[in-house]
Amino acid sequence: MRPDQDAIRDRYAGAARRALAGEATGLLSGAGDTERLGAVHYADDDVPEAVASTSLGCGNPLAVADVRPGETVLDLGSGGGLDVLLSARRVGPSGRAIGLDMTEEMLALARRHAAEAELGNAEFVKGTIEAIPLPDNTVDVVISNCVIALSPDKPAVFAGIARVLRPGGRLGVTDILADETLTDAERATADGAVECLGGALTADDYRGLLHAAGLVNVEVRRTHEVGPKLYSAIIRAEKPAKNGTAAEDFPRPPSRVQQGM
């Protein structure tokens, strides 16, 4: 089942317009969603309230990716800009944090948040995650927060990630996984989180597509339930280094994501 991109675009553009007007985004789908989505996953970060209120991610990709000073970070589906702003702080003045989003409204909201935070190393570009408008081999880290599940062409997303990553670069995202027992009928009749349910991959499918894109050291791990037969997960992968050395041979600081979060 392919997600309806027009419906997704309209929904998030409307949410951004409401946020720009100082209103509630209205995107949470039901009771208890605030415990599963949004800024609750950023307990260790100083998250501006105005930015946090527009976050609807299913985890904290920065904790998954271990963003470091001086790196260039790309956030796929950056929305209101929370992960870009936090990335910009972590990479510092010598680094860059780039947000990619397909809606003018979300880009306007994110740029306003970046200006208010006085972060000169945060930038936002318009485009789709299936056709990333960046040159080859220019990004150290790709992050994303509950967005790839919405894509109608995930092989194109993963191929684009592999293209823009520098050799030895890494992917660290949070996303929605579907349980292996989820049926087509259940996907078709689901409500509430219908976009995520319709396009969510199983863990095995996720691993297969990442390997097919040429990425290595793939890790896919569930963290918590977000709906019937739907789970938030952390996903990591790496692009092989130029000399053929696996990226796992390079030291990486311990992840801040803990088992069972």
C-alpha cells in the first residue's frame, strides 16, 4: 500500500500554517500520542517550546546518529526544524545542519525557528526525500524522524542516502516499523496513523533495502509500540569507506539510545 503523498503534503502544510499562526498543529491522532511522539524523546536536550510543539517524531535520531562537531548533517523531512536546530548546535560553527522538506509552509516555519535561535549554520532546502537535491559525497550523517515510512518509493530514498553520504558516512534514523504479522487488510482499514501504517516496512524489508542500496553494518531495532502492530525503531547503517574498509572499523562513541526506550 503506497502512502497518499498529496494527502500527507496537505496535512503537514496545514499543520505548519497553524503553527505559523500560533495555533496548535492538530496532528496528534489520539489519546496518549504525546507519550509516544514529539519532544518527549529529547529529555536531555534544551528544546525550545515553540519548536517542540511542532515535533511529531517517533524518537530522537540525534541520539541514534551520535552527531559530532564539524560534521555536515542532513535531516530528511525536517518539518518544523527541531532536529536540524539541535544538530546545528552539536556540529558547531565548523559544521552544517541541512533540513530537507517538501512543503513551503514547513520550510517557512523551520526558517523562523532557526532565525529565532540565531543559528547561522542551519539551512533548509525544498525537495523530496526520493530525490535529494544535494551533490554526491557531501554529507557525513543522514538523520530522519518518522518520515521514511511515509515515502512511496523507499528504494529511491535509500539510494539517495547512499549517494550523498561521504565514504565512511552514516545513517541514523528513527522510523515506524510494521509487525511481520500485519496484513494488507489491516493496512487498508487502519485509521489514526494511516499514513505510517500504509507505508511502514517490516524490519527484514528495511534491512534488505538498505543492503541493496550498498550500505553496510545495518542495524534495525524496535524501541516502543506506537500503535497496533506498529513500532518505533532505531535504524543505523554506514557507507563503506573508499579503501573498502568497513565503517565499523572506525571508533564510534556509545549511543545515547538505551534498549527498551
